[in-house]
Amino acid sequence: MDKKKIIIAIDGHSSCGKSTFAKAIAARLGYIFIDTGAMYRAVTLYALENGAIEMGILDEQRIVAMLPEIDINFRFNPQRGASDIYVNGDLVEGKIRTIEVSNYVSQVSSVGAVREKLVALQQQMGLKRGVVMDGRDIGTVVFPDAELKIYMTADPMVRAERRYKELTAKGDSVTLEEIYENVVSRDKADMSRAISPLRKADDAIVLDNSHMSVEEQMEWFLAKYNAIVG
């Protein structure tokens, strides 16, 4: 008999491997992976490319006015074995991962109208269950009724080193110090914002993966998952 399909909500700090973990879980279970962080990055990229962020300043009114123009969807890419994100039909998977987008995404995601639009879209995507979704407020706001909630964290320097390796491997010219400062400032911004701040849901299970391999994390997850679905 097939196991019942559930919603798996993964929240936590930036650069602690939430998306990688969520993708691996989705592949293992045959679930749909929804990268909510990519959705906020996509809106940030659109804001940067269309004048809502200029001279380092976010024009909130302008980005809110732009929201009806922004259509976001995911398409499965068989070459990567994962979904790519598109904005208005354009592939933006690579463009949204830059340090420039990283520097503004917390500001953009703190705008109420942006969160409202994307949360509604995320809830719609999860209606049929059988989804793994990661972000900052999945277990607290988007899916407070998710059957399995995981709160991921890791030491800030460990996270900075991981992000540094990822970006330099792609040829980006960044320093470890710059990445570390970005990680720390994003933590502060994510946890102190007025709307949907990052926090652990009361019924979430904490996963500190500072010193865990990918295999160890999956083993940990399967034990929690099987305890729920039987």
C-alpha cells in the first residue's frame, strides 16, 4: 500500500543547505520540490532589472506596482534532475544566485505585498500535498498544518564557507569575508523583520547540520519521516 502523501516544511537560516536537502528528499520520495527562496530571489532580480532597486535603495511602491507583471513558475529540467525557475517565460535559474541578488533579497521579502503574493502561490502549489517546500516561514505561515516541519541551522562560518565554495566554483569573484558578512546580516534581517520573521515553529524538529554529511542528514530525515507515515 502506498504511504500517504504529506507536506514537508523546511525552514531555517540562509546557506545551510535547505534547498539541497529538500531536493534530495523530493527525489527520494517522488515528491514535488518547491524552492520558495528562488521565488523571492526571482522577484528581487526583476526589481533589480526593472528599476525598483537603484543606487542600493529599494523603492517599495514601485515593486508593489510591478507584482501583477511578474509570473513565476517551475519547469522540470531532466538534465539537472530538478526544476528550473522562470519569470515571464524566461529562465532565470542562474541569474538569481548572484551575490547582488543575495544582498537585496531580505529587503524584498520583507515587503508585505510581495510575501502575500508568493505565499498565496505557494499554498496553491501545495494543495495536492506530496510536496517539499523550503524557506523562512513555511511551517509558521505558509503551511502551519504541515505534517513534518524541520528547522535547519548551522554555524554561520560553516555556512559562509559552503556558499563561498559554491560561488567560486561558478567563477564568481567574491571573498569569504564578504560572504560571511552577508550570511550574518541576512540572519539578522530574516529574524527581525516585522512580517513573517524567521522562527522555529513550536512543533518543528531542529536539524543542525554543521558537521553532518549529506548521507547522515538523509538518514536522520528518513527516521523522522517513517515515524510519521509508518
